[in-house]
Amino acid sequence: MAARGHVQDPNDRRLRPIYDYLDNGNNKMAIQQADKLLKKHKDLHCAKVLKAIGFQRTGKQDEAFSLAQEVTSLEPTDDNSLQALTILFREMHRPELVTKLYEVAVKKVPLSEEYHSHLFMAYARIGEYKKMQQVQLYYMILERLGKYQEALEVIKGPLGEKLTSELQSRESKCMMLYRRLQRWPECNALARKLLLNNPDDWQFFLAYFDSLFHLMDQSWAPPEKGEHCSEGEVHHTVADVTQFVEERIANEDGKDAHSLRGPYLARLEFMQRLRERCLPGERQLGEPLDLMVQFFVKFGDKPCCVTDLNIYLHLLGTEQHKQLAERLSGAAPRGPGCLAFPDDAKVLQRHLCTCQLSRALGLHHSMDATAKQRLANELKSHYRHGLKFGKNTLKTELQFSDMYCLMAAHVYIDLWTESGDEKMACQSLGLLQEGLSNSPSNAQFKLLLLLLYCRLGAFEPVAELYASLDAKHVQHDTIGFLLTRYSQSLGHFAAASQACNSSLRFFHSNQKDTSEYIIQAYKYGAFEKIPEFIALRNRLNQSLHFAQVRTERILLDLFVEADIVSSLEESVKAMCLSAEEDDIPWDSMRDNRDLTVFTCWDPKERKLSEEHRQHSLEEERAWLRWRSLTLRLLTLVAAMGRRSLPPDAENGVADKTSMLRGLLAQLSQTLQISMQLSEKGVQYPFLGPPPSRLAAALSCGSCQCQAAALQLSLHVHELGTIGLDDSLELQTQICNVFKSLAVQLQEMLNKCAGDQLDIKDGKLKIKPTLLENLVFFVETVCVVLWVASYCTKVLRPLKSILQKKKKKKKDIGAAQPAVVCGFQELTASLQDVLAQALGHIKVQEVGIMALKMADLSLEGSTEEESSFTRAAMDKLQSSHLHSLQEVTELLRKRADTLKNLKI
């Protein structure tokens, strides 16, 4: 607070001691000093505010707020009071009061630039975008208001140069406005002019083609006299555009070196668009096969050649796929030897490009298993040969031949997914580990390793791999799902907690950071960045991943701690959870996952489709809704069990009953929707989104069992309301649920039977679904035990009342109520199933510890390859063992809490 800048107010000297006390944390002395000063100067508003700050910091929030309101009502305009109130309101976490403060100040002192600046910053902190527009000028305001014509006049006028500083920014803005205004002649003419100077700017080619087809749709014709439009000549026919594109290509062909790719790709793009519209003129551009070979000859030694041509491979007929691969192979220089190893990095890149395009054409996938094995070996040989070109590369740089290694790993994955032979997955792991030893910074190696380990049920190596990716800022949102999806489901609860915390730290800092970005952008005149920062903040606040990790982190804490470290009621209270509030933005939720983060050369029919994306989002939303409702219901159960309500709290009981019924109805509806989604049986590509936990949770019976347990809480709640007398039917219903829960848990445990990891006859067998089922079993046991704990809180007083009645009637030998007997049977069944689970896990632990990876048959692999593969297998073994140990520890703690569930 001391760094307030130079203030020429005579009262500053009087206020200085109070500031010093506050800065030093001596809040009581600050209050006393303020009182002394106010006795002499009753109208010194700032002293009152500083006194309020002292109150706030000593825990007297009501007194602080009262003083603040008193000063605010006087509508101060002095700098001391305004700054002090700003500090106070921020400490109160009431930033909206700062805006009201400066709104009044601006009205009273309209010429104060400083107050306008503070008002803008206050709006920025609370996200008042519309009001921020009031203090911004020129182009951005007009554009945001949809006044494109006025914005265009500003850009094209004398102010235009001052408002735009980036290269060709003015022309780009004009182009954008022409498109918004649907002024296609101007858009076309401007794009044509810009392409004359920069034929490699792809956005201008796209605008050029778009505008042509809009003009054709409108049957536009140029005027008989004068210019076509204000921007000059318009190309409004296919012939005009064909000629223009060919001229650009001719210019590039005439260069001795460094030809630009844009014109050559533009020809293919134009051909694609003509074909889509069934328009004549495609033949004038040439044959797609010939054009692609021509492009490869010119640019095949550049890594971008593959991604450039991949977009247009569909222009070829199926019978031309092999032709293209053969012609590209013929156009690539070959080295000596049977495998024709390249003799320099550029030749290597051309051969690599041929291999990548062959895979994209589906030629790899059409091979039989033997041919694929041979292909994988050839790719590995090319990879190892190519390492000699990168002997002097830094650790942060990639090897020239890395993509051979990655493609060979993909071929092994093909063999694994088609045959189910885990040996192929192991070889893929070993090869990627070898690749990573030569290119420690290769993100694609790390990502694919991460995915493979997770699919094989091993999370332990994943945390280190993800950390080494060094994800920055928004990447925590776009690729964070790769980490958080598997951490908890594979039984690594401690690592799951760390993964969620890492993501949440980023999201929680987003609000503060983006507010500061907005303020800095305003301060330095970068107005156009402000909407981008606001959009970023909204995108992250509405993120699916944010909602998921927030919900999963809370549930994880409850699974691990509730009724172990502290009671469920205390845990819920400490987390400030509310059953009434659902703060997930369902209607505006954004799926920010980068589902194309993996390098993939598969043909279109094997790639991720829009239908896959949509189904994945629906599954993730359904799973999130299920988990969110489960959490809210557990919160409500904890609230109902916290303490018995007084007799006059009928409204509270009715409210809780109504809320419980409502949430259970939503849970039932979500269960139905989830089952319908699961029944579709959609299979995602291996490199697509990870399968949601939803299908597995339904398959093993976890959702159904948890739903039954939570429904039981309503029946028990009703029993607590009406008592044991005249409730035989309800007691019978509750007893039936008790029996059903025991049966369902036993069935869930039966689905965990089998060996997760085993080696038989030198072959590795991995069943990660058994581990996921075991984790679902543990989670479900937690939910059942929490509901059972609530049952004890309801049944104990009811049993006590009944015993008192029996004593009065001297009917001590009467039978126990059915519900009490049923509950005792449930706890006995739970003890039995938990003992079985712990016994099963012990057998698994012993079996996994006894495995010797040296027994794994790696026939056909070199000694070096085998060492990498066995190292990867050791990580698999260690991770599975670690998972079982964490699950065992949690189950033992739950078994201990079960002993206390007595009525």
C-alpha cells in the first residue's frame, strides 16, 4: 500500500502513519490512529476507509462494510479515498463495487483520464465486455457492433494506417469486411491484387476462390464501362481464375530456386472445388496424379509435402493409389544396397515422404501380417541408418529419421489391434523408447508412449512422460485429458490427485491472468487483443476438461479420505460443497480437447470423423453429468446425516426430500441416456479420443449399483420420517435393496477375476479392463458404505425409540424389526465381499511379482531392441503392481470403517 505514487494532497502527511501501520500488519494500531485523526478531521473520508481496512483485516467484516458504505454514499472523488476503497473492496472479493465507485467518479469528473482508465480496468476484472466497449474507439467498436460499412470507411480512410501496424493488416481487414458485407467483386479484386505481390499467402487464395463462386452464384457481370469495382479488375469466370493460377505457376517455374508452394497447391484446391460443384474446367488444370508428382518433384524434400498433398489424395481414383506410390518412389533418388538407403538428408526426406503418402493411401493397411512385419523391419532399418545424418544435433532437436521410427510403431500397433498379440504392442513400446533415447525432445514419441502405456493398463510411466512434454498454458486444457482420463481409472490415486491439481492450478489462475492481460492490452493500446483475451477466458471457464477435473478431484478426495481421515459430513463441509448448486455450464460447454494431437498418416476412412468427435463429446458429457449428480447426491446424503433435525424443522425435511427426489430422477434419466449411448457401440480410431469411462462403468455394473445405493438413501430417509411402526412394506422394500446391493457388488467383483498381467509360453497377456473394473468396484464400495453409514444414523434413533417402547410394555423378547436384520445382513455381506476382494488382489500381487520379463519371447529382435522392450515391460510390471498396492490400501481402510457400521 505504500507504493501509491506521489500525492500532493495536504492530508497525505496525516494519513501516512495509518498506511505504515497497515503495511506492517499492525491493524489494531492503524484503527486507533484512524480514530485519533477522525476526532480532529471528521470529514477525512480516507481515514474512515483505512479504518475499515483495519477492521477487514482483523476479521470484523460487518464493521468494515458498514464504514465502506458510509463513505461510498458520499460519492468521493479524491484519489486517496478511491484508491483505499479499491483496496478494501478487492480484499472483500467484491470487485463489482469498484466499478460502481468509479462510475460515479467519472460522472462527477468526466475529463479525468485516470478515472476512465481505472473504470476500464474495473470492468475488465469483472468481465463487463459491453461496458468496456464504451471506452474503446475506432475500428474495434464498429466491428463488434456489426457496423461493417463504417468500419470499412475507417480502415480505408486516413485513420486506417494509424490503426493497423501488422504487415498487410490493413488489406486483410478490408478483405474480412468485404466478406462480411458480401461485396464479392471487391473481395475478388483485392485478393487478386494481393496475390500478385504475395502468391504464397493461402488466405488470399481462399478468398479469391470463395469470391469467384459467390459471383457465379449471383450471375455477376462487370459493368459495360469503367472499372469493375473500387478495387479494380474482377475475375468472375472459371477461365479467368484458371489463367491467373497458371500464370502464378509459370512465374514460379521460371525461378532458378526457392519456388513457392502456394500456386501449385492453389491449382489442386481449385480443381477440388470445381469437382465439388460439378463444374467444367477441371481438365484444363491437368490430371491430379500428374500434378501431385510434379509437386513432389519440387517440394518432396520438405516435411510439409506430406501434409500438403494429403488433403487432395481423394482426387485420385482407388486404382491410381498404387500408381502414385510407384511414381513417387521412382521420382525419389535411391542409394546403393538392397534397401536403397539414402545418402543425404534431403534424399531421406523424399523417401520418407513416399512412405508417409503410401500409408495415407491405405497401402500399408491392405498388407497381410507377414508383409506388415517386413515393412516394420524396413522402416526400422531406415530409421537407424538415418541417425548418422543427425550425429551433431542438439538434444532439443529431432533426428532426421524420427518419422521412420514413429511409422514403424504405427505398423506394430496395426498388427496388435488386428491380431490381439500383445507382443506387437511391446515391440512398439520398445521401439519408441529407443527413439526417445536418440531424440529426447520428440513430443510424438512421448505422446504415443503415453497412450500405449495407458491402453496397457500402466499409468506409472505416464506421469513422467507427460511432465517431460512441458505443457504450456492452454495445453493443460487441450491435451490434459490424456493424463487425467487414466490416472484414477488405473488405480494410481495419488498420481491422479497430482494430475487434477496441476490442471486446476492452471484454470484457477486463468481468471486473474486474463484480467491482467486485458488491462495491459488496454494500457498499451492493443485494443484488438482484448476480445481475444476475453474469448480465451470464456473458452477456459466453459471447458469440458475444467468441469471434469474439478468434479473428479472432489470425488477422488472423498473416495480416499471420507470416513477415513474425517467423516463424509466433515469432508463435504470442509470442501464447501452444495447439493443445490450446479455450477457446470452445460449449455455453453466447450470441448477444447485436441483430438488430432497425434501424428497420423492413416487414410480418411480410418481417421477420426466428425461423428466420432460428436459421440465422444456426448459420452464425456453424460459421464460428467453422472459424476456431478453422484457428487451432489452424496453431498445431500451427508447433509441429511449431519445431525437430526428438531421437531419444528418440517420445512427443512420437505425441502431435502424434494431435492433428493429431484436429483435421483435426474440420475435415473442420465443412466438411461448413458445406456443408449453405450449400446451404439461406437469404436474410435486408436489415435482418436480415449474411450470414455462411461461404457466400462455400465458394463461392470458400477453405475447401476451406485444408483441403487443412492436411491436407498431416499427410502431410508422416508423411513426416518414415518418411523418403524406401520412401515412394514417400506422396510421390506429397503431389505430387498440391501440384498440387491450385496449381489451387485459380488457380481462386480466376479468381473475382476482373472490375471491382469501374465506370461505364458513366452507370450505376454495383459487385461487392463480387469484393473479398471477393480477400481470401479472400489469406488462403488465407497458409495455403498457412505449410504450404509447414513442408514445407521437413521436406524439407531428409530431402534432406540422402539426399545424404549418395548421396555414400557415389558416386551423385551420381541423380534428385531426387519430393516435392522436386513442391515445386519448387508454389513455381513459387505465384509465377506471385501475379504474376497483383498484375497483376489493378494493373489494378483504375488503373480505379478513372480513374473520374469526375461522369459518374454522377443524372437526376431536384436539384443539392443530386446533391452528397450524389456525395460518397457519392467515399467508395465511395476505400474500394475503399484496400482494393486494402492487399491489394497484403500480397500483395507474401507474394511476398517465397515466395522464401525453398527446400529
